[in-house]
Amino acid sequence: DGQKKNGVFRFIHYVPDTFYLLRKQFDVEMDEYYRTLCCTRWTRRAGTEGERKGVWNAGTKYVVKCLNEHQFRTLQKILWDYSQYMKTNPLSLLPKIYGLHCITLRNKKKIKFA
């Protein structure tokens, strides 16, 4: 169902099937990807401010962009076209987006990111 819970937070995967195919296409190891997102301390990239506006390094391999509601909805709307484009243009210079997620903390605060 795209949701994982533990005692500290709830992790939601949006459109998991589409992103699974994108990760598979670009040879992203699934366990490493999720382990990096959930078990690595994120570090803020220079020049970004605010938790929800931040761009973070997750480990050394992935960049995480926190999304506001408009960015989140826009990505959901264009996802099908984006995935089809990346399928037919694997050498594209567009950023490779491997997931759309939300973490809900115990205090009900939500952090959406890609």
C-alpha cells in the first residue's frame, strides 16, 4: 500500500509502481535507495534555507528536495508524461526522480520530498 510505520514516523510512497519502474530502468538498487533515505543523516546543501525549502544530500549518492504542496501536486500531475519521456530518452539531462515520499512525524508534521 506504499506505507511503512514505526514508532517514530510513518513513511508513505506515492505512486510506488511507477517509481519502481524508473528505479529499475536506471539500475538503482532498491534496498540501498530506501536504506539511504531512512537510515542516513541528511545534510543541508549550501544555499538552501528552511526545512520545507531545503535541498539535502542523503548519503553521497542521492539528493533529496523537500517539496511544498504546489510542487508536490505538480509532480504528481506530470509523473506519467515524465516517466514515459525518461523511458524513451534515458540519456536525458532532466533530473532523475526515483520517488515521491512523505514522512509524517509523531507530532503530525508532514515532510514531502522527492
